[in-house]
Amino acid sequence: MSDALVFDRVSKRYGATSALQQVTLQVRRGGMFRLIRPDGAGRNTANRLARGQLRADHGQVGVVGGDPGRGHRLRIAVRGG
């Protein structure tokens, strides 16, 4: 069974602020997970990376074996938005 979501050493910065630093996680298809962290801990950034709304500065993000950033841009182009 392949993975639904993979973060492999993912980092994302906003200027001097590090939102995510070397995050690694793996969620199997059919699995469930929840990120529980205090405010400002990078949950929204991780969510946006998984949805393809942001690109990681370093590392790899995979959703069902594909690049979520590439699929997100394609969906926007097809919808015309």
C-alpha cells in the first residue's frame, strides 16, 4: 500500500522566520492523522504545502505519489481561476 501523504525533510521560511524545519512524516492510505501544536507552530503552513498552495524551500512533499504543487496549478489553469 502506498502513502497518502509524505513530508521528507521539508522546510519552509518566511523571511527570517522558520515555519517548518526538517519535518518528516508519512501517512498511509486509509490512515488518519492530526497536527496538534500551539499557535505559530507551522500547522497551516504544512496544510498549505500538502494542498499545493505553497512550495517547500527544501525537501519533498508527496500526495498519493504526486507533487501537490503541480496538481494545484493545473486545477487552477483548467478552471480558469
